[in-house]
Amino acid sequence: MMGTATTARSGAASVWGAFHSIGRGLLWAIIGFAAGAGILAIARLLTGHTAWSFEASFSLGYVGALVGWLMGVGMWESWGRTWFGLPATAEGPRDWRRYLTFTTDHKVIGIQYLVTFIAVFLLSGLLAMLIRVQMLDPVHPLLGPGTYNRLMSMHGILMIAVAVAAIIGGFGNYTIPLLIGAEDMAFPRLNALSYWLIPPVALLLLLSQAFGGWDSGWTAYAPLSERNASGQVLFNLAIITFGLSSILGGLNFIATIVHLRARGMGWARLPIFVWAIFVTSWIALLYTQFFAAALLMVQLDRIAGTSFFKPAAGGAPLLYQHIFWFYSHPAVYVMALPAFGIVLEILPHFARKPLFAYRWAIAGFLGILLMSGGVWAHHMFVAGMSETLLAPFLVTTEIISIPTGLVFLSALGTIWMGRLWLRPPMLFALGMIFNFLIGGITGIFLADVPTDIALHDTYFVVAHFHYTIVGGEIFALFAALYYWFPKMTGRLYHERLAQLHFWLMLIGFNGTFLPMFWLGLHGMNRRIATYPVQLQGVNEAVSLMAFLLGLSFVFFVANMGYALLRGPKAAANPWAARTLEWQVSSPPPPENFPRPPIVTGHPYDYGVSGSAHGVIPHEGAAGTLARGEA
């Protein structure tokens, strides 16, 4: 009995220790909020105003709360103390509790990102199911227009967040140091900071519903976003914070890839996923601040009396769209390029062929980087901008399909005549190629002015966007998850369940979104709570297929639970792949490699006798190998 009681107390202490830093972060956040709101209250009283104004007081209070949260959750202990010459505390626990702490281990941070955004993805999927329940009946819908608009807006921004950050934050953080032979990211504490900015984002988006939510969609177009409920203020703060996380993450990836590559890993020997993250990070670093700036201007219009977008006061609502899309079209490539990087990473290993046109694929990535900032206004062909801009933006939008096509042809060439090994990672990679092809073809209609004018704001756009992002990025996300899951956990999942997940997801996805092209061609408007009754039959079929799509993730969750609890142990390299992460144990040791690896060949030289991408020298042999390599 005493032993049982001792064990129970020990377990309770362990759980409390895991949540201690989070609890401390919440406490410091409350203190920070009170400080920020209090400073504003004093300033308002001194200038003859009431002490409390919800939107202004919450905004300044949130700044204090965010600083308090970060310091309390662990930033002070591991980083802040050194600013004053004090020693930082030792690294936290090594068991499961490390996933709930401010750790600097890139592998833990990658899993933190991944688990967080898979949870967000599943929540967003549940909201999508409600949307499809709404569309079953145009005469007596489940939700009123206002409630539907708020639900649709929440679904949209949650899915955008997943598409922007799940791959680069999850798999980028976990695999990039391993792929390039590094011990960690260039700025480990900045890496931890970029993750711990994310929980406040999720909390604000959920909390916004208590203050009326927002009904302006994920785009938050002004002037509606300046006139709707106070939940919009929380949305603005959340996305500005999310943007800060994205910028810091991009900076860290660039520094890591430039400076921490293993000996012998020149730019022509980088795994293609590393190239994809490198280019994506530049796009995030260069463009994310424009969305944050647009939302900051909306915030100032609401709380500080400015008039950036208020027409009655001389503001220009169209300016918001220009700033917003100057970020948000490059953001499409923040979503798509990591997806293509994953697919191109997986295909050679499961086709047992060198990656076709490796250099041309890199040229495609770089071409997208150079051109991504010059196509934004094709989203605004019907917005009322000058007609002289229509033709130039039509041309730039069509031209950017050339580097995208190079990347796509690299994937097709790798498959061609390959000995395809149709395991779950390969199935999802092939599914991504099929879906993205449909998304790319249908995008041509939206890039050309005449057809875009006819199809804009219809379900044709909904279908195209989902084929590009869900059919492309989310399928690639699951390809990566099934590919690197043995490496991350040291466990194997159930193969048949994974295949069932793929086929249900592929059939359900295409059954849901292919008919939406037809609905758009027949005039069904997006972002509207109801539709003409003559379109009910097709919408019922779409909803049934959407429910099948939702069902597929039940098998995914069940498979992950099985694998983590009872899955067989994974070998170090179950796929017999060549890249460096597969040359160490599963999961990898804390420092990744026992000694710095030396890269001696290309990562995709399948069929080249005696070749190796890299070697991990035995103790005492590193110097000899290094001199020979040099």
C-alpha cells in the first residue's frame, strides 16, 4: 500500500512538473495583461477618458500578456537570465515532459509543432463537417447567415495556419539539422521562442468567439473588418503574432542551412527538401510582414482613430487588398514549396531512381522565389483596380507557372520507369501529384481575366484552392508523416490502416471537390450560407463525400494511437534510404550524430555502385576522412 501511494505521488509530481512551466506562463501572462492594460488605463484617465475601452485595453494588455507568457513558460529561465549575466538553468527533463517545456532541442520543437497543428487540422476539419451539414438543405439550413460566416471564417484561418506552418514548423524543424548533418538549429532558443508564440494564437482565435467572433473570412477585408464585432481585434492580434513566429522561423532556417551544413555538403548535394525549406524561408522572411502591417492598420483604425481604410475619412479599402495579397499570394508558395520538397524527397527513395532534373527543380524553386512577389493582383481582377494592370498581372501569373512546371516535371520524370514501392509515404506523394495537377490546370482559368471575372467568388475558386492546398500541401503533410514517423518515434504504424486512410482520403477528397467546379460553373457563390434550390442534389452528394473524407481521419488517429502504444520497434533505416537522418538510430540521439558526418556523394545516386551520400566516421578516423574528402 505504501509503495502504491508513493508511486501515485511520484506520478502526480511528474504530471505537475510537466505542466508547471505552462501554469507559470499563464500566471505571468495574467500579470503582464494587467500591467499593459493598467498603463493604458492611467494614460486614458490622464487625458480625460474612461479607464477601460475593451478593444484598446485588450490590445495593449495582450502585448504585456504575450511577453509574460513567453518569460513564464521558460524563456526567462533558459535565455532571459543571461541578459543580466546570470547562469541559465539546465536543460529540462528528457522524458515525455520535455514536450510541454521551453526546450531548445530541434527534434522536440518539431514534434511540438506537428502535434499542435494536427490538432488544429482536426478541429478545422470538424468545422468543415458543419459547413457541409449546412449545405445539405438550402431551405432550412442548420445555421443562420451570421453564425455561418463566423464558422466559415474560423475554418478558413485554422486551415491556412496548418498549411503555412505544419510542414515547415514540424518536419522542417525536426529534419533539417539531420538532413544537413548539424547538431541543432543555428539559434536554438529563437527556435523555441517561435513555437511558444503559437499557443497564444490558438487561444486568441478560440477566445474571439466569446466576443462575437469575426465574419470577414480569413482575408479580413476592410472595411468590414473595421466595423464588425470585437472578435476581429483578437483575430488581428493572433495573426500578427503568428506572422512574427513565421518570420523568426524563416530567419533561423536560412542561417542554419547556410552555416551549419556538414563537411562536403555543397549546394549541389543538398537534399531537395532542404532546398524547398530554404526557398520557402526566404519568402516567409520577405513577405509575411505585409499581412501583419495590413492587420496593424486595421487595428489602429479601430482603436486609435486612424483612417487607413475608412472611406468616409479618406481611407482606401482597396489598399488593404493590395497589401494583403502582396503577402498572401507568396504565402501560397510558403504552403506549396515544402509540399513539393517532401514529394521530391520521397519519390527517389521509393522509385529507387535518382531525382530527375535535380538542378532544374532547384531552378524552379528559385524562379518561384524571384517571381512570387509580382503576381498578387490577379486576386483583384474584379476589385475595381485600374484596367491597365489587368494584362500585366495576367502575364506574370501565367509566367510563374513555368518554374512551377519544372518542379512538377521533376516529379513526373522521377516516377517514369521507376520501380515504385507503393508504401503509404509513396501513395500520399503520388496522390499529391495527381491532386496538384488538377489544381494547377484549373488555376489557369482564374489567372486569365475573362474567365476569372465569370468564376470569381464562386465554388470554382473553392475547389481550385482546396486542390492546391489540401490536395497538395495536406496530402504531402501525411506523406511526410508516414515517411518520418518511424524516425521520430522509433515505432512502426499499421500498414493496412495507413493504406485505408489514403484511399478513403483520396476518394473522399476528389468526390468532395471535383463537383464543386461544376457548382461554380453553375453560379453557386462561395462564403454564402445558402444557395439556389436547384443545386441541392449535387450539394448533398458533395456533403456525403465530405463525410467520407472526414471518416478517413478516424483511421489515421486510430493508427497513430496504435503505433505509439503498441507499434513494433522501427529499424534505423526501414526504407533503405540514403540521406543522413536514416544513418542514425530511430529516434535519433540528443546530439543527432555521434561525430560530425562527412558528405561524399549525392543524396539520390541510386544505381551508382559503391556510392554513399555521407558517412559518420568512426572515433579517431574523422581527421583522415576529412583530409581525404578535402
